[in-house]
Amino acid sequence: MKGARAANVLLHSNSYARSICSRTAMALPFPNALATSRHQFVSGRIASSGPTLGHASGANSGVRFFSVTQTVEKKNAGKKGQKEDTKPAKASSSSSAADSTDGSGADPENPTVFNDVTEQFQKAQAHTEEQVAQLLSGGRFNAKVIGALPVQPDRKSTQVYPLRELATVSPLGGRRFSILAFEESSIKPILSAVQKSDDFNQQPQRNEENPLELTLTVEPERADALIKRAKDLYHTWRELLREETHKRNKLHAKWQADGTITVDVSKNCRTKLQVLQTKYMDAINKAEKNTLRQIESKLG
């Protein structure tokens, strides 16, 4: 308020200032040009090309000139901004480090908790048990295996579909299976796919009463081949467990190297992890013996 009053006094008492403001207002296209000129005068600058006022004389000797100070940001504002920008980068760095350790889910604060390893062990167990069940239900050939046979419905296209999307596969008893096509146009592509397959290498028989049905008779698998396939499944299961154990032990070694855990803790982790692996290995051995007995009794 004092600054505005002083500016008005100066403008009314100084004819030179009034004339300068009037000329400046006429040159500016904005409605508030006069206010702008006054503001420039009070700040000590009439215009970029005009003279700069020093100290007023006479009646104006007691008037002080005010200057407009530019807004300056706080010095720590930039630092705060930098901290906020670096937070996502820090999270990304930690996530990439976790990925490179091959131990997702492993916690260095609780190194003897092997939930991540147990989860992988259980996945391997479920996968193997499913394959063994298929082997025991029909050897190498069962409805699920036949239904997965790739079929190319259109010769002009490279697109293939599993047989189960073109027909229903169901056992008829013994080694015979029924293939009931959804459309008659799929019969020839299905016949071609079965004949070209190395697993079947035979031609299904048409049903005279139903043009949509084919009958497939599979050859029995030899006992020695069936036993070998069963052993291979359990061998693969064991290898999966060893691989997961090796990955976790490598992670323990890394933690020890960078000082996250001590040597004694690392040894304790290795010992407890070996106990967990042995527990699963014993279960695999028992399951394998049971499977081989079932195969031998079935093939008699």
C-alpha cells in the first residue's frame, strides 16, 4: 500500500515521468499498458530503450524506489525431485538383481526358508505323476495322446489343429479307439495325419454305418519299451530336483560372497537343503518301484 501511494505521489509531482508513462501506454497494445508502465517506473526501469532513473530530486528526494525480485526456488526442491525420480530406478535395480540370482522368492533375511524350492519340487512332481498316469492308462497310446495329434484341415494353409478340436476320441476297449469327427470334411485330413504319424503309421478304418466315425487299433507296446519310458520319466524328475537344488546353492554362495550371510549360515543352508532334496528323492524311488510293479503285472 505504501509503495502504491509513493508511486502515485511521484507520478503527480514529476511531469517527465507522466509524459514517459503516457508515451509508453500508447505504444503498448494491452489495456493495462499504463499500469505496466507505472510498475516499470516504480521498479526503476521505464523501458528497455528508455533512460534509467536514479534518485529523485526536490520534492521527490524522500521517495524510495522499489524493485521487483524474481522468484527463486528452494535449493532443496531440486534435491527432493531427484530423490523422487531415483526411487523407481532403485526399485528396478533391486528387481533386476533378484532376477539375476535365479532364486526368485528366496529371502536372504530367512535363508533357510525354502518355499521357492519346494514349489518347484511340487511342480515337477505333479508333471511327472500326470505322465506316469497316462503311461499306465494306455501305455504310449491313449485317448489323450491320440487327441493331441496335429491335423492340417486345409492343404492350402499351414494352420494345424489338435485332433481333439476336430473330433471326439474315446476308447472302445482293449487297443481300439473311436474317432468321431464333428464334420465330414475333417475325415480325410484326420486319415492323412494318422498315416503320416510315426507313432501310429496305419490307416484308421471307416465305419460303414456312420460316415463321421473312424476306428483306430493301436499296436501293443513291448514291456521293455514301456519300462524304459517309465524309468526315463523318473530320471527326468530327479534331474529337475537336482537342478533346483543347484540353483539355490549358487544363490547361497553369492550371498556369502557379498557378505549378506556368514560362512556358517551358508553351510547350514546347504545342509538343510540337502535334507529337503533327500526327502523328495526317497519319495521318487518308492513311486518308481510301485510303477514298475504295475507295468510288470499288467503285461504279465
